[in-house]
Amino acid sequence: MKKTVGVIGLGNMGSGLALNLLKAGFDVVGHDLIAEKMDALAQMGGRPLADAAAVGKEASAVYVMVMNGDQAKSVILGEGLLSTMSAGGVVLLTATIHATEAEEIASAMQGSNIDLIDSPVSGGRPGAQGGTLTLMASAPSALLEKWESVMQPVSGTIHHVGQEAGMGQTVKGCLQSLIGSIFSATFEASVLAARAGVDADALLKVFSTSAAGCGITNSALENVIDRKFQDTGSHISTMYKDLTISMDLARQHGVPLFTAATAMQLFQAGITRYPDADNQTVAKVTEEIVGARLTRVT
């Protein structure tokens, strides 16, 4: 008999989780507020259900891949998953939220006989769809071992970063401060190159083969050059939200984040100017200021 795994939130990330769990042979149930995403789950072989409680009733393990902490609390607590999940089940909190919110959820789950693995992810839509996400899992070792078979299909690497809920989110907050800074520096460099008359393809080749080259730098610069500002799997609202979490974490611990703060303001400009676009629109803000943009010569 197949083990049933649930996924709450079936967007770019959650749909990838569902897809790879299905490929691994699990029975997958899920829920999303958007009807088209529910239809997409059914088309890939999963079973869309009416709400989080319905998912909890059928699944022994449930991934929660929503946008923010309030949504996570709503689908887990109260009349959500905890109201229907059987004892011995687990909630895998893969959404990126504040560490304090993960701690609040863990506290509220005490005595429920349902376990929590705090495990935000990195890798974006390509990682989610390809089953190569990096998981930052915080939970007792025995718990991770128990549910390893459910986590492996969605991940290229599972890092055990702590024992308590909140540490996974803390590590993710540190990571996003770096990723946001790499994004913003890449976007600024692209405009500098454009204004100075640098060939776009030459710049991409140099960046991608230099010490500065990495997946984030390379894909961000290529999207700017190709003028791809929407539907790339990296909506600006997600990175903007993550940077606010990084900055709140820094304030909580009294740590100045000079570079990440600049990135935060650049993303603030980007989301204010282009709220429905992707991360690359941060480059467009600076392009508009200087009147130059990097494009391929056709």
C-alpha cells in the first residue's frame, strides 16, 4: 500500500514537490486556493482535496509550502492539519517564514502527537521541479531518519542544521541575505556594463567562468540580457519577503547587514515599480535611471 503524502501550496515550489513525490511512488494529495493549481495536480496524477484538514486526514506526512507565517499557521493549527492528522504523522514546514513563527507553530503543536520538521528550502522553481532542492532541516536526528524516504525525492541535499524548530528558518534567513546581495550586485553590474558599452555575451562569458560565477549570477545576468522579466520562476515578491525576514533576523540579534540592507532597498524599488514581475526587474530600475540596458546584439 502506497504511503500518502500531502502538499499544501501548489505554486512553483509546491507543484515540484508533488511531481517528484509522485515520481517516487507516493500517493500525493494536495490543496491550493487557486483552482488552476488544483487542476494541475490532478493532471500530474495527484488528488486535489478541499482544504488542509482534508489533506491531513489522508496523509501521514504533509509539506507546507505557503507564502508566509500567517498562512502556515492557518493551514497547520486550529482547524487545519492538526485537527485531522493521525498520531505519529509529521508536518514538513518548507515555507520560508520568520524563525519566531516556526517556534510559535512548534509550541502550539506540543501535545498533539504530530511532529514538526522545520526545513525551508533553496533552489527555486528549477530545484523544486527537478527534485534537487537544498533542505535546511532542523529536528531531532531520529525524526529525520524516520521521514528520510519522504524528503529524499524532493532534495539533492539534506542538511541537518539544528534540533529545534526555528533553526532551519534562521539558516535560511542568513542564506537569503547573501542571495539577495548577489542578485542586486549582478543587476547593478549589468547596468554599469551597458552604460560603458560592454558586449552582453562577452560579459556573460566572463562572469560565468570567473570566481564570481554561480548559478544565481549566471541565470540572473542571462535573464537580464534576454529581457526576461516575468514567468522565470523567481517572482520578486518572494525574494522581497525573504529579505525582510533576513533584516528582521538581523535586528533581533543586533547584527548590521550593510550589503543586505542595500539589496533590500533595491528590491523595494523593484517591487514598488514592477509588483507583478520577477527579480530581474530590479535591474530595470537602475537602467531607467542611467538610460542604458544590456541586451544581446541580434
